[in-house]
Amino acid sequence: MSDTKLSRGFAGAVLKLLRAGDYELTVTGRTEVSPHYLRLSFRAGGLLDDRPLHPTQWVRLWFSDAGKLHQRGYTLVNPDPANDSVDIEFALHDGVASNWAERAQPGDTIEATVLGSNFTLPEPRPAGYVIVGDTASLPAINSLLDAIGDAPARIFLEAAHDDDKQLPVRRPADVTWVDRKNSGEALVEAVGAAAFDAADHFGWVACDNRTTRAVAKLMREDYKIARKSIKAQAYWVA
């Protein structure tokens, strides 16, 4: 069921002032990709008709908890405007969004808001990419890899569970998996240890807030990537 009668609070008021687009998504199917990773399929409610698609495109979903609505950002997977369908993937953990996704069944609905997703591929084309993320940002990384084609890429992914390393990645041969330890420190160390002169590369990082900041700093200082050639966005709070 959707929760349109509940207040979205201050964040919702700001989005309304900014004239964000609101849509209702309806669950049409579910695929348990792994014990800790779930893909839900949706009827998109016209969301894909109103704006052009772009790599790493995301929407805000609204989840209810204790009488309040909370927003979380999720990447669009397999968007199909012709069939008004889209998938969204959830890295499962204890939280309001994961709890909703684990219970979701065909026919359930959820509200989505579109505002703030505006990534474009860099021009001129960089010599390569340094990409760092985790299972929460894996859908965005796969979207980015689809978009850059055969461009060289060094990819670092953090695994919270052993089965995470079996998740589908577009270019598995280019991926270095790192077990999550000490709130992301192991990932930061692995990225730093692999540093090279990447001044002509583009950097993309999306992890928890602290790890994202640390990796972005490495990209600037150790990889020599210009600040304007780095896309850094925290996908969750550690």
C-alpha cells in the first residue's frame, strides 16, 4: 500500500517548492538475486515518459515508519519507457527501505519523487575511469559501465557479505572486491594502494559518507584527478 496521507516532513515540503515530479510505482514482480540483494520490478506510472534517461539515474522513494515518511534514493534499473516498466535493486540490511522491500508483493505501491538526478558522461572522453562503490551503488555502477562501453576502468567494490562477490557486475574482470572492515577503512586502503597517475581519468565514487569523502581525497591527491573530473556522492550514512 502507498502512504500518500502521511506527511513527508520538511524534506517533502522543500521538494514540493522545487516542483519535483511525483509518481506512484506498482510492484509487478520480485527476484531474489542473493540472500542480501533483491530486485523488485515495477509499473512506472508514467515516470519514464516525462524526462530523458541518463546513466546512474535515480529517484527518491518514500517509506513509512512509525507514522512518518522517509526518503531514500535508488537507481533506475532496466528502464523501459515503451512498456512503462523499471526495476529497482535493494542491498538488504536492517532499515526502513529494506524492510519494505523484503515484504513487497505484486500489487503493492510506493510513491516516488524525481529531482536532482542529472549526471552526464564527461566530455571530452577521458582516458579511463576509476570507479569505487559498494552493493548499494552497484546498480549505478552497472549503469555507468553500460554507458562508457569499452573505456578502460578500474573498479573497486566493497562486499559486506561473501555472496556479494557473486552479484552481477557488467565487467567482472575489471573489479577488485574488498571485504568491508572497520567502517570502510579496508576499501580506502585498497584504493590508495592501487593509486597511479590518473590525471587524464574520471573518478566516480559512491559509498557511505565517510568512505566517499576519503576516496574522493585519494582521487585528488594520489590519483591526481582534477576535482572537476570527480563525481562523489554518499549513498548512505555509516
